[in-house]
Amino acid sequence: MSSGISRRAVLLGAAAVATAAGPLASATRASAAERQARAARTPKVLVIGLDGAMIRRIKDADAPNLDALMAAGVTAPSALYSNPMAPTSSGPGWSTLITGVWPDKHKVVNNEFTGADFAAYPDFLTRAETANPALKTYAVASWNPVTDVIFSAKVDERVSTPAAEYDVGTTKRAVARVKADVDAVFVHLDNVDHAGHASGNASQAYLDALHGVDTQVGEILAAVKSRATYGNEDWLVMITADHGHTATGGHGGNSWDERQTFLIATGAGLPAGVTRYDVKMPDVAVSALVHLGVGIDPAWKLDGRAVQQPVTDPFDSLRGTLQKAVDETGIGADVLGFTHVAPAGWSVDNSRMGTGGVTEWRGWSFTTDEFWTKAEKGQERELNVRARGVFAVCDGDEWSDRAVTGTFDSTLVSPAFPVRAGQAATLTYTSYYRHEAPQKAEVLVSYGGGAPVSVKTYTANASSRVETIPLQVPAGATTAQVRFRYTGGNNWYWTIDGVNITA
């Protein structure tokens, strides 16, 4: 926790297969018999939040219960935003995880919750109660703002653990509650964050705190399995965190360590021992709602998607081909994170591209959050929150860090999408654009192999968003192809992800 609501003195205690979303989608397909068996069981959700925990340090700690969960399900490391969207602190972090939207929607940018818009974007337990008042919901937290502020009074029971009880009391209360009649539970445990502030993520004290919280997670899971009705229930268990910590202690800034979060998810239909890179913080709330049978209304404008319903994206298929840095020096020698080779069906037209510049960013590149944000911190690359996994980027600013000739002019060309002649269609894609003249970004569509027509131009900053562009397919055309053209020089950047045309 950063500055704001104070922390309490505490009791210090304390084989993954890398796949892209595409292969995982086939791995999660269940037989008709399996789906029928799951449908006969009652869906239940348990979310445990470990404040300030980092997945790479969990792997270093003595944490047998968390290790077992990773072996039994999906492990998904992820990264946060940073300022000016919001600092990497607990108020914004827990609000994002619990509401299913990023800080630019829920408006929490500090630990005082100034300007929070929970009326428009309520917590997932409130949404579940609204959809099905018969559900029994429960939330308990060691950091009281989680249950006093983020979760609404519509939740059946909210418990803010007294300071003197801290995580021991939170665990005891959670154990007692999950043994009773309950459908959806959220538990917040705080001691790892305390150790992070006091000693840093590189310390033995931090590892000891992870060991302690692992024991508490084990107690809660044992209570779930002790339920008399457990055999007739379908439990989705999710473990997550609101932010990371620096090696020496603290968070709130834009370093890679501070921006760390993760999701460990187990349950029927989720594959065992799989690592995914397409999962984001808002997915926790949406995954819980979907599991409980709550339909996601598009009018809610949630940013998450269900972890149990992976989406195949062609850019993610490139993860196994990503390379180490060539010219960039601040990324890390072992970080794999860029390629210029487009996925099958896609191409990059660099026929008008200038020469020289930084190799990694010469024309459209395919990269990851870690690789791209480490290239240059403090220039708002961390705000590319709605791209997932591997995404495409044009970065004239980084390209120009070495001598160049000419201008940056590169076009990303999609495959031909099937459409219906004379009918309406919709182009969707995730975009993040930071502008400086004379830079320009343009989206063009061609039908049936005809001349490209401009459908969208960016000449001003456009925050991370999912763009939805209506198209009118001409008579006689049965395909549509998209071109993303970026021109400029030593200016800023444009990212693209999740491109699709639906008829």
C-alpha cells in the first residue's frame, strides 16, 4: 500500500507450459459428457487477493499450496498501468480487479478513492446479487477499504477484519464462512504487502510472508473441500494481487517490479499446468460472473473477459518466435520480445520506410508489454492496457534513437476477412495512439481486392480503447482487408491488437 490509508502493525509469518491463446483454446475444449457433468454441479467462486504478492517470488518461496494450484490450473503473469492513468497502489489495483474495468473507467487513482465511480462500475459480487438475489455472497478483508468502500452494501456480508486480528482473523473468518452456505467469496490478505514495504521483494522476510500466506490459502482451500456438498459443486478458485514491490520495498511507480500482478485459476474446464500471457486484471471479475451464470451485458462496458473462454489472436501465435534485444540496451539480455515477421495471412509493407534507426522498431513490430515498456519508461507506454499478449506497434520515437534516413512509413496488412456482399459489417480492434505532428495513423479497408478506402484517421492522442467501426460492404464484394498505416518520424507511437471484421 502506498500513502493514504495507513497500514496496521502486523503478524509476520509467512511445471508450466507456455502457450498462446490459440493452442489453449483447443486444450480447454471439454467433451459433451464433461460439460454435462459440470452443468449438473452448483457453480461456486472463491477469489483470494494477496496484497503486494509477486508470482516470480511465489515460485522462489516455500509455497506448496500455491505451487499445487499452479500445477492444477492456469498461471497468468500480467502487468499494470502506471501514472498518469493511476499509480501502482492498492486503491486502483483492487478496484480494477473487483469491478472488471481499468482506472480510466472506475476513476480510482489513490487510496482515498477520490472520485470513484462505483455506481457506474460496481463490484462483481454486487452485479451477481443484482442478477440473482438468491446467491449468497461474502467478502472479508484485512485492508478495510476493500470491504468498506469497493464492495457495496448489496453484498450479503462484508467483514472488515479488526486491526488486532489482521490476516489471522481474516483467514479464520473466511474458513468459517466457506464451510457454511455460500456461493461467491472474496478474501483479502495483507501481510505480504507489509513485508514488501518493510523489507522489499528481494528479502527473506518477503519470502517468509509468502510462506505464511500460502499456509492461510491452504486453510481456506481445505475448508472448501470439507464442505458436505463439495462433490456436487463446481468451484472456480482464483488467486491474484493488486501490485508488486521494488527490491528494496515500496510501490506506486512505473518500474517493472511495481507493475506486476498475476492470476492463478483452477476449476473444471481449465487446463492443468498452463501459463498464459493474454490475461489482464479486469478478467478476475468477469470470470467470476461468467462462472456464476451471470450474463455479461455489453452496456456494462467491462474491460475483462472470462479466463475460461480464451480468445484466439493471430499476434499471440508469434510468442515462440520473439527475439532478444538487438539495439535496445535497457530491456534485459534474456527478455524475448520482438519480431518483424507477421503471423500467417498478415504482412508488413515497408516499401516507403526510411532506413537506419533502432532495429527493433523499424516498421511495424510485434512485441510484448514487458519488452516495449522497458524500451523507455516514463513515456506512457504503460497505458497500453487493453492490448493483450503480443501486439503490433509502430514507434517512431524509439526508431529515431539511432541515425535515420527518410521518414517512418509502414503499413500493416490484414488477411481478407469474409463479409456478405451489400451488407453491413463491423471492424473492431484495440488501439492506443500517442500523437505529435506531423505523425499520422490511418485505417483503410479494401473490399474484394479493390482500392483501399480510409475509414479512420488519428491526428490527436487517443487513449487505450476498443475501436468499433461500422462498414458497408459494396455489392459483389465477399472479402474485406484492413491496412494500418503509420507515418511520422521522431514523434510517438501507435499500437494495434485484436483485429477482426464480423459480418
